[in-house]
Amino acid sequence: MVKAIVGACWGDEGKGKITDVLAEDSDIVIRFQGGSNAGHTIINEYGRFALHQLPSGVFRQNITNIIGNGVAFSVENFVKEMQYIRDGGVPEPRILISERCQVLMPYHKELDGLEEARLADKAYGSTKSGIAPFYSDKYAKIGFQISDLFDDKDAIYERIDHVLGLKNVLYRELYHKEPLNRDDIYNKLMEYKEIVAPYVADTTTLLYNAVKEGKTILLEGQLGSLRDPDMGIYPMTTSSSPLAGFGAVGAGGIPPYAIEKIYCVVKAYSSAVGAGEFVSEIFGDEAEELRKRGGDKGEYGATTGRPRQVGWLDLVAARYGCRVQGATDVALTVLDALGYLDEIPVCVAYELDGERIDSFPPTAKLKRCKPILEKLPGWRCDIKGIKRYEDLPENAKRYVEFAEKHLGVPVTMVSNGPAREDIMYR
């Protein structure tokens, strides 16, 4: 069986923990898109870890972890993360990297920073991890697949010259910087080749056979539905598709019909890192209180450290996110963070130009939307440590069931704390 774990809204929903929990009974975990621009926080017997590129199955010894062809693969970050988990006492994981995966180059990061600086107050809120320039090059067909690193020297230099013919126009004319040097690029690619050689595999054939053999495979996405470049809050999106439907492409070797379960992770309130429309956002002291109580160490980005935008649960956005993901199940996370409130506002609809709407509109209309809030009674106690859904306070169960009704998808998992064991099943 193939299962996808994806985000409903802006990302930051707690997908890493859900992947880690479901990995216990899985054979393979695959990161199918994105790069090192967003992190997954996981707490287990080894400690607390913020992963950015490694699949969340690396803490389980029974797992084959795959970095799929849809990932923006940073070799430098791969080396750092592998050392990071080793230093944390984690046994060496089994990791394979798709030979069709493309390499994020140092100039991608540099160009990302230069472009954000050029845009100034019109910037897209990039983490400056090189993601947009990487995917631009991939689809312009001027990227480097890992398999290219093992080609002959003349072929690699020919490809480098083609790339630099375009890149150096930007460096000289737009950013007024020194041009890139072809030998420097070649030497960097050879350095990457030596590092990745032990991990590179034909993962397409491996996955094709794994599906045929009925193995349990988890597809792990980054960010969430609203950061999708087609279905999200464009242009304040990421540059790859975080939708489960893309999982079959970004993983490689997975037929779409093999994806039987799609776990859409919904946070019990809303949060986001990065720019873009956020209808249910709150501000000031009210926001800071929620930010401090959220997550396991507050609402600050696992990659950037930036304070996250926070707001009340937006059921319009989350319902839309579940629909475009094709969710079969919802995992509701961080329910425990709301235990301090007497009443909990929930966004149940939007007001657009004086009219109530229940659907999630494109960005041009979303800018004019205001939240329509409904208040639910709080439970005023700490629910961490509760293991059975039936043992939750009545108002906590009422909150979950209210969300489930509006989402139109069964809430089958409820997370009430940061640790692996802080999970309830329905």
C-alpha cells in the first residue's frame, strides 16, 4: 500500500511527526518534492530533531529512505544533516538517492538572495535556499541530474558552458556581479559526485518492484496545499507541487492508482512561515500568546527561526486543502496548544465584497476576504498525556468533531503533544 502524508494549508502542520509515527509499519519512506527550505520537527527516543531534506523515516531501522527525483537536492545540506543525526546518536540509516534527482548548485542559493534583494519590499518571502532558481533551471532544462555527474568530462563541460551562457548574462547585466567560472563549476560537480556515489540508485525500478510486491510505502511532502504553484496563493508559493498527486511523479516509479491513503495534516489552529494571504491571521498580544504555546518550542520556523504568522483554524482553507490533496484521512495536530482558552474562535466562512462565501478563492479575490468566526467553548486544561480519544474533555472532542464536519474528511488521528507517543486514533 502507498500512503501520502501532506499538508492541508501553508505547511508547518506537523507532517514529520505523522510520517515518523506511520513509518513504524512501513518499508519505504520517500521525500518526493521540495528542498531544504522547510523543516520537519521530530521528537523521539534520540531527542529532538529538525530535518530539512532527509526523509522522516531515518529514525526507524526497518526503513529504506529515498530522496526522490522531485527533490531539490543540496549535497552540502545532505552532508550536514547526516552528521547531525549521527551526532544525535541515531544509527546509520539506509538512504538511497534517485539517480534522476537534480543537484541544487551554490549559484542557485546566491541567485535566490540576489533576486530577493533586488525585489526589496516586493520579495516573495524566500528562505534564500535556492529553491526557485533550482526549479526554474530544472524546467528550463539547464539543471544537472545526479546521473550527469557520472558522464564523461567533455560532455559535462559542454553542459556547463551551455548553462553559463545563460547564467552569466544575469550575473553581469542584472546583478552586476562577477561571472561564474566553468572550472569552478566542474570541480564542484566532481566533489558532489564523490559524496553521493555510495547512495545513488535506480530508485524507479526499486519502487516499481516494491509496489508490485505490496510493500508499504510512505510519500512525504513538504509544505502544504496553499503553497502549491497551481492551487495555492500564487505567487507566494513554493516552486514544486506539495500535492499528493505529484507524489507519483516526484517519487518516481509509483503509479497514481497505487496511492490508496492520503493523510492530510491539519493544525488545530493556523500558522505559516513566509509571505502571502492569511485570512484568519491574528496579531499583537493575542498572536504572541498562541505563538508561545504552539508546537513543542513555539511557532518559529524549523529552517529559518522566523516567527510564524499565526491565526485561528481556517476551515475554509483547510477544507479546500483537503479537497485538492484528495484526502482520505485527516490528522489533526497540536490540539494541546489551545487548552488555555475560554473560547476558541474558528473561521467557518469568508466575507468577500459584502457576501458570505464558503469556497477558497484565488489570490486576487482572497486579498479582499475577511474571516467569519464562530466561537467554540474551550476545555481549560492540559490534555498532554491522554492516550485515548474517548478520555479527552467533552469540549476538546466537540472541537475535533466540529472541524471534521466542516472538513468533510474523517479525522482518524489526533496529536496532543510533540512526542511520538502523543497520538490518539479514532
